[in-house]
Amino acid sequence: MNTPFIRNHQLNVIKKQAEFLQKTLRTVADRKVLETVRYSAAAAILDAFPVLTEEQKGRLGQISGFETAYEFQRYLGALESELEPFPSITAKQIQKLFPKNKKLKLPELSSIDFRFVTYLGWSDIATNRLFIVYPFNGQFVGIEGRITPTHKKGYCLFCNRHQELAFFSVETKAAYASADNISRYGHYVCLDNEACNHSITHTEALEKFILTARK
Ligand SMILES: [Zn+2]
């Protein structure tokens, strides 16, 4: 049994590269082009990991030699068993992250497959609030804000995919005191958090948003 080392957003990178390479294998005959795509798929996957053992590098890099759909399937299936899930969290721990919210609506924790979660996000439709929980250095950080559906498609800040967006705005302490000492910080993000978690391939934008938005 191997130690889990792949996070959800890294699996998304691998899936994306596998999909692109398979599509290229089906549609492109030029050997040189194929070689380039094979090489760049493996390179993009290795790039998604800050640290890897030689053995892990070897296994991830196998993708550059695949020919059949079966090989891709077997590879992705094996890697799924090495996913490092979102750290386990209880309803009580979540409640503690939002101490001012007395009527906090909690996510359906039992129905979530935490292997495929980069950030835990859920919304309360009744109050138009979006909640996000993310682990930073072994500690959970929670942010909440107002969510306003735009009914339009655009690029999500977190996953960078073209999806139906909502404007997420969080109250923060103003850097320069205004009358009420409150300013808002916001961005367009996916309306569907689960779809966002299936698309996200980098955590930089998400982490920057959370660190700016937290009080
Ligand atoms: Zn998104």
C-alpha cells in the first residue's frame, strides 16, 4: 500500500493531461507531434507536485508511453487509490470556525467524498451566503460571504473554467478606516462548488483569496 500523496487538484491536472493526450492519440498521426504531446503531458503532471520521490516520478511519468484507453484507465484508477483526502472535519469544528453565525447551515458531511475536495464549499440559499473551509498548515480557516448569482458564464477565480458564475464578496476590515470600518473583498467564482472542485488544478488563487478575505 502506497502512501497517499496526490491532492484533488493534482488529480485534476493528471485527468486533464490524460484526456488531452488520448484525444491527440485519436486524432493526430504525426509522430513528432505525438512525441511532443506525450512529453509535455508527463512534464505538466510532474510540475503539479512540489515534491516527489523517484518512484512516484516514475509512476506518474508512465503516461508518456500509453497507447490504449485501457492503459489510461488503469493508470487513473491506480492513482485514485493514492489520493490524499481533505483532512477530516466534524460539524462541531466547522461551527467553531464561524462563531458569529448562530444559525449556521452546515454542509451534508456524510454525503461528501473528501478525496475529491480541494476546498470545502457550501452555500445557504435562504440567506445567500457561501462558506468556504480550507486547511492551512494543519489548521482550518473558514470564510463566509454574500453570494450573488450572475446568471452568466465566465471564468472562475478558483478553477479558471468557463462556468456559471456568482459574485462572492466577503466583509473585511478596511485597510484604511472608512465610516463603518468595513470594506468588501470579492471575486467571481463558480456557483457550483462541487463542479469547481472537479475543475480546480491550482490552489494559488484560492489560497490568496482566503488569506485576503479572512479577518
Ligand atoms: Zn470554479
